[in-house]
Amino acid sequence: MIRPYRLWVHNIGQLATMSGSHGLGLIKSASVLVNQMGEITWAGVERDFPKHLPIQFADKKIDAQGGLVMPGIVDPHTHPVFSNEGLPRLPDFKQRLDKEPGYTSGKVYQTINATRQAEIGSLGREVTNRLARMAQFGVTTVEAKSGYFLTKTGELNSLGLVYEIGRSSYAHFLPRTVATLLGCHFVPKEFTGRRGDYVAFVCHELIPEAAEQGIAMFCDVFVDELPNAFTPDDARKVAKAARASGLKMKLHVDQTSGKLHGAELAAELGVVSADHLDHASDAGIQQLEKSGVVAVLLPYACQFTLSQMPNARSFLDAGVRVALSTDLNPGSSFIDDPWYIAFLGVTHCGMTSSEALRAITVEAAAAIAADVPAAGVGRILPGYMGDMVIIDTPFPEALLYDWRHVPIQAVIRGGMLIPNSGPLATGII
């Protein structure tokens, strides 16, 4: 007999649906039903559960034991495809602590060299382990960038690695991935003094090939004054090439200064998200709101580099959707814990607890164009994917108060338990 439902979660004390544009959309005494496609069929007060839905035919039933259930966490800005063998960026971190606070990009070539030299199988294991660790924090969707090869073969292999991991036999152990081509991360050494030639290579060779292979959804550019970064005109060229190939756009902007007016550029190009934005101007913030661009703030990158924290309040008060992300990378934000990022949101960036929790779920989903009612993520509503975290607390604020010890009972992706993600998922294979 084919069962119509994959999962029924019942006896939920508080269900944080993230419905609407503000607040957590809390429903008390709730349950959630997920179909065999991994999508939510029903979510609401348990006593109102429709009698015509045969929950007795669900593959699995989970008693949430009165706890909190919230959407699976979405991390919308990460750089997980790198080799950290030998900790090549540790001296960089020590130097920053000793005498050079702030972000400098020259040491990135240490990671590029290590990643280029890594055997592809070893690199795949590193990436898989990073994703598996993120799943244990409740992360069910990750945006994953390339950018540590900066060669055609290497960048395509990087994206292909993310693609293959997401379709492997062990993919249900991991968050789903959304791949971004960050060919314009830095100008590679081979193109020193020839940035224009490198941008042309990315536009005419790398982007079309990545699109043809179907291994990337987004294209991204690091726009900054740093000598090996890219200019607004470079970003315009990349955006034109990306759209011609069917890829959506993101931008790294206003990280080290606001002199290049990165927020304004992001609004001009109509990108899905503008990321970093530590030095965005008031005029730029207003333009982001008008163009519907999501602001992705990366506070740990600022803390890690001893730099200015982003002011989330200025974006929120202007009506801009604000997401938070780990910015996982070896040089400027070596972290994979989204709960600490949300904690920084409320303690250092001017956010309320509800805003911070939305920023790692539904607003983060919007930053990867996935806050949609058909197979979307970030909300617990009919039509969205059945991605949930069951937590042993009735108080959402407790997730930030004691971010080090979030009592996760189970992590669910598409209606399937991620094995060993908590006591309710122990021993599941």
C-alpha cells in the first residue's frame, strides 16, 4: 500500500509558522502533515485537523512533546568549498589580532592555493562534513558559493561538487544546497593587472558553461575598493552575462566602505540579495527597499575581522527585508552556527528576537528566491517544504538567550528526519 503522507508531527506546544511579514506566526497546540513529495499539506491547531486526511497512513508520526517547532534554518551566504588542510588562514587570524584589525583580502590566495592543490575526493569530504555539521544546528537549506579556484575547470568542479553532494545517496543526512557561481571573488594571480580580461573570461566562458551544465542558480560578484576585487562596471557586465544565461544575481557590496555605493548598485541591477552592507548609505538603503532587494547581513564576519557591525535597524525601519547568515569561510568568518549569528543580530545589530529568528528562516529564504508557496522554504505553511526543527522549549526567545545549548530534538528536511539530529532522530538511517 502506498501511504499518502510522509510525516505527521503532533502535540506541538508552539508552532512558529513565520506567516505574514512580521512576527513568528505562532500557533499553540498545533500539528503539521507532510505529503510524500516532502511538502506541507496542512499546518494548524491540532483540534482543527481535517478529519478527511487519513493521518493513520503517514509513514512516520512524531510527538513533539509540547515543544516548539520552527522552520528549518536557511543559511543564505556561505563559502563551504575550500580546503582547510593545515589551517592556511590561521597566521592571517593571528596577524589580525596582533596588529592589523579589519578585512584585508591578500591572504585569500593562501586558501585558493590550498584548494587548488586538494584532491577532489578529499575536498568533497571536507564540504560534506561542513554541511553535516550545519544540519546538526537545524540548517536544512544552504546557499553554497564557489570562488576558491578561479579557473574554469576548478570553478565548474566546485559547483559540480555541491551539485553531486546534493544528489548523493547520503543527501538526506545534509541540508539541501543552492549553488552560486562566485567566479568574480578575487582577480586570480594569473590575471594580475588584467582584471578586464578576467571579467571577460567569467562572462564569456565560465557563466555560460555553468548555466549549460545546470550546476548554478546564482552568480555573485565581490564589489569593493580592494585592489584585487571588482568594480561596479564589472558587476554590470557580469549581471548582463548571468541573466543572458538564465542565472539570478547576488552581490557582495559595501563591506569595507561605502565609497562604491554598493547598495545603490544592487538596487540598480535588481539583484535578489545584496550581502554585507556594513557601510551602506541611507540613500542606498532606501533604494534597496524600492527595488525589493533582500539585505543579507553577516555580523560574525565583522566580529571576526574586528570591523564595524552592520546596523540592521536602519534597514528594517526602511522596510527592507533583512536576512542573517554565517558567511562560513576560512578567512573572515570561520563559523557554522546560525544561533550565534541570530544572537549577534539582537545584541549587536538592533534586531528584536522575532526579527532575528525570521532573519535565519523566511527572510533568508527570500535571499535565495525561495520564499514561495510552491516548494518554498522558510515557513511552515501548506505548499512549502516540510523543513522543521523540533526544540524542547516553549519560549522562542530562549533560542537566543542560551544559543550555545539549543535543545534540538530533531531536524526534519522535506518530511524526513535527518539522522541523529536529536533524541527523536537517534538511530534513524
